[in-house]
Amino acid sequence: MKIHGAIFDMDGTLIDSMGMWSTIGSAYIRSVGKTPKEDIDRRFSSMGVHEAAVFMKEEYDLEGTCDEITETIY
């Protein structure tokens, strides 16, 4: 049998991205040249990524669409 591809979930096996998600909100806001509010990471943690993109776009008057913000976060 010839294998043409494989699906492998690395997260938690080879890498652990969970730590990144605890500061992704403030990191993203800094990456676009803005100063994050003190509670952004706590607020971000209770949202899905698209919901957080909508929140950050409104809260920080970000350029780009919510889909573009979501894609950049991912």
C-alpha cells in the first residue's frame, strides 16, 4: 500500500501551544503598535478567536477585517 499523506496532531505531542494562548491577545495588540489594556488576556481567554477579533477590532480601532485579524492570530 502506498501512503499519499498523513494527518498528525502535534500539539501536546511535539509542541505545547497552550502557554501561547494565555498571552495571545496582548501580543497581537502589541504587534499592531497599540498598547493592550491590562485585562485583555483575561477577556480574550473567555472568547473564541473570531469573537476576540471582533472585540479587539472595536476596542482598539484596528484596521482590516475580523477575518484578517483572525487569520493573523492563527
